Amino acid sequence: MSEPAIELRNVTKRFLTPSGGIYTALRDLDMQVAPGEFNAVVGPTGCGKSTTLALISGLEPPSEGQVRVNGRPVTGIVPNSGFVFQSDAVFPWKTVLDNVAAGPRYRGTSTREARKQAREWIARVGLAGFEDRYPHQLSGGMRKRVALAQSLITEPRILLMDEPFSALDVQTRTLMENELLGLWSLTSSSVVFVTHDLEEAIALADRVTVITAGPGTVKGTYEVDLPRPRNVAEIRFEPRFVHIYQEIWSDLREEVLVSYERQKHSAGAA
Amino acid sequence: MSVRSIRPARPEIATVAKALPAVAADSTQASARARSIRRRRLNVYALRVLVAVVWIGSWELLTRFKVVDPFFFGQPSGILQKLQTWTTEGTALGPLWEQVAVTMEETVIGFVVGAVLGVAVGVLLGRNRLLAEVFSPYIKAANSIPRVVLGALFAISLGLDLKSKVATAAILVFFVVFFNAFQGVREVDRNLIANARILGADNRRLTTEIIIPSALTWIIASLHISFGLALVGAVVGELFGATAGVGELIYSAEHNFDANGVFAGMLLLAAMALIAEALITALENRLIIWRPNPVGTDIKV
Ligand SMILES: Nc1ncnc2c1ncn2[C@@H]1O[C@H](COP(=O)(O)OP(=O)(O)O)[C@@H](O)[C@H]1O
Ligand SMILES: [Mg+2]
């Protein structure tokens, strides 16, 4: 096998809590993503999924272990990476056009050329005609499209997505999932897609990584050998899908229960 | 959508609904509501006028019938007369417009200098933790002294011309804008910063395209108060020693025991402040068009 696009070796991440304590978010996490692979990471809330993405993107350094992207150790923001955040991270004071043009501009393209590229990408995510709108004038689904175009326009070699569709209604979400697959199939990016929804993970990914309840570490990885192109709305009913779902769920369930018990206890203590 | 169904039955919710996006199910109900809102607004204006009439009328009557002494308390008709004399015959210091122009110049320059420095230092300290920690006790100390007194110092060190008034105005503006800019920078959404960094923004871009636009809401809020403060600074500076300006006009009226002159000067200052306030609101609406609720639609006191 060729060198992995993303590799986390024995990674531990600790945070200083506001009360002065130390909180271990990830412990001894090992993970690999092959070039061009779509990897979905699932795990209970608070298990360290967002933290994992922060480490891969270079937004946060690991406390121990090593993170490598495209064969090089990560020491700062990884160039050629894209990140779609869980909450809205499009810039509210920029129009759709300038939001999408931001990446190329920051990377040295002239404003004129960046806007030209941006128009193409806006059309590609189905927002033609909305170039001059501000984010607050768009629906949640449209803002996600802007975020998607904003990331994809830089043609990232690795694309990190943190529960990007979790705030959308079910119909919009299925649409967006299909569009994401369509756009991704035209690229050769490696994707790490974080979600707490196992169905979404299987429908989208080549491989699913299950993380344990915090401190997070890899509980298991599962191949998803469903054929592409896929239709997310229909694939859920395939027998093979159901089979994979059951296999992964039996592992994930324990972690969700652990996490749930803990939340109940801490809620009781508070 | 159970909210919608109970709204018409509860008037207090109906008035609040003005601020919500239009979801009117029933157009006749909506227009009835619009009418009642309009009627309410007219009532408010009528009551405002009434307050002014009662206030100024009783002032005029009380002083005319010598219940209170117009020598000490002024008299509305006298104030008007004073303003008229000033405009037609000029003031003791020269033409009226010159005094207004002098004070306006001091105010505007002081305002701009103070605001620019306030934003610059606020952004600098907001972005740099070490600097913020080193300077915070000094800034707190400087903020706790009554800064108008510095006007006296400036009158000595900078002389009696423009510079000392500009400095007094600027220092008053600086602190207010600084604290707001600093807070604004601190409150910038971390996700937005992370997003910009991933997209390739360097530090300069991060500051100009993310930090400052995001802090702008805070900064502009401080500009509203600041212009009034700049005016206070300029006038106080003039009181400490000057040869022209509305403050000097008030000072000389006071010297001549001319209460009407003092009030007339105050009226001029109020008019200047109101015009500036309108300009700043216009600027705000232009700079912050991206915001969901443009300002100026809510009630301000
Ligand atoms: N900057 C931080 N400081 C302290 N604790 C943090 C920080 N970021 C995350 N954590 C903690 O680490 C754990 C994992 O967080 P996160 O990666 O956001 O989980 P997930 O995305 O899986 O829900 C959580 O318990 C969270 O409270
Ligand atoms: Mg998360």
C-alpha cells in the first residue's frame, strides 16, 4: 500500500480545563487514511472527534505522538487542506461571492481571478444567483453549500468535515450528502468525515472508524464495500448496508451506553 | 407552529411580533396590527410634543411672572432672542458660524484621532495576550482617573490653540473606543478564525478581514457615545482657556451672568451632537449591512 494521506500515530491530546485540571480527550489513537479514501469517524458525543480533526488540520498540536499528512509531520496549519465546521463558519460580513473567493485570495490569487473561480463553484453547489447575498439571508442548507464551496474551491488534498450536516433537516441533509459525494467523486481528496450518525457514515464512506467514549481511541475500523456511485436516499435499504450497520452498531452501542451513563452521573452530581 | 395560532389572541405578543419576520397567516389581521402600531407611534409623537410644550411653556411662564428669576434660570424667549442676535449680529467673539466651526473642528479631529488610536491599540492588545497582561493595570489606572482634568494639563503643555482641545477630546474618546475594540477582538468567534487560517489567511489578513469586521459591531457602538464625549472634551478644553469656540462662548456668557447665553450655547452643542449622531448611524447602517437587524429600528433612549 502506498503511503497514507493522513496518519495519526499513538496520539494523545490533553486539555487544560478552566478549573486548572487536565482532561485527556484522546489517548493512544492510531488511525490511517489512504489517499483518496472517504473515512467516516463515528463515536459518542464528547469522545474527541472534533479534537481529532483539529489535530489533523494543524489547528491544535498533539500532546504526545505524531500526526503526519501527505508524508510530512504536521507542525502548523496543513496547506492544501479544507475544513467544513460543525457550526456556521462562513464569514457573516462577506457576501456569498467573497466568502467563496476568500481561500484563493488568501493563497495569492488576484481578487478578479478568485471571484471568477468563485462564481463557478457557486454554480456548482447550486447557488447561482445568490452571489450578492449575505449569509444571514440564506437558509441553513444554503449556508452549508457556501461552506462546501468555500472549502472545495481550494482543491484540498485532504478534506476534513465536522458533522457538517447535523443541523439540517432530513430532506436537505440527504440532498447535501448526495451532492457531497458527487463533488468528491470529481476530486482525488482524502476525506475525514466526522458524524455521530452511523447511517450517514456508512452511506458516505469507504471506511468507518469507531472511536470509544472519551478518552477517545480507535475501537475498530470497518470496510464499507458498497458500490459507487451511491444514492444516499436508497442505499440504506440494501441488505449489505443493513448487514454492515448491524456489525458496526454492536461495537458502537457499548460506547454510546458508556457515554450515556457518564452523562447521567455527571448530571446527577451537578 | 403553535405560536402562530395563539398570537392573535394575545395583544402583548402581537406587538412583539413586529420584530419577527413576517409570518402573518391572515392579511386582514396583519393590516389591523399594522394600523394599531402606526396609531401607537403617532400617540408617542404627540405625547413627546406635549412634554416639550408643557416643559418649555411652564419655564417661560414661571420666569415671565417672576416666580423664578430669569436672571439665574434663563428664559426660553430670551434664549431664542440670544440665538437670533448671535446669528444676525455675531457674538462677542466674532461671527457665530466661526465659533461653531472651531468647536466642530476640535471635536472631529479629536474624535478621529481618539477613535483611530483606540481601535489600533484595542486590536493590538486584543490580539497579543502578553501585551494585554502587561498593560492592563496601567490602563485600568488611567481609566479610573477623571480624564477631563487632563484638559488643564494639556492647556499648559500644548497651549491655548487647537492642539490642547483635540488632545482632551481624543483622550476621552480613546478609552471608550479602546475598551470596546479590545472586547470586540476578544469575542471574535474562534471558528471563524480557524476557518480563515485553514483557508490560508496570514496574520495581516486575519486582522483586517476577520478580526476588525467582527469587532466592528462593538467599535461602532462605542462611536455613538464617543462623539458626545469628543464634544465634551473640546468644550472643556475651551473652558480651560481659548479664544474662540462654543465652549468659550458659554464661558464668556457665564462671566457676564448671561444665563440665556449659556443655554443658547448648550442648545448649539446639542444640535451638533444630534447631527453627528445621525451621521454615525448612517455610517453604521452602511458598514454593517451584513447584520440581520440593521440598527435604528429599535427604540433608543
Ligand atoms: N479547548 C479545550 N479545552 C478543554 N477541553 C476541551 C477543549 N476542546 C475539547 N475539550 C474536551 O475534549 C472532549 C472531546 O471534545 P470534542 O473533540 O469536541 O468531542 P466530539 O467532537 O467528539 O463531541 C470534550 O469532553 C471536551 O469538553
Ligand atoms: Mg464535535
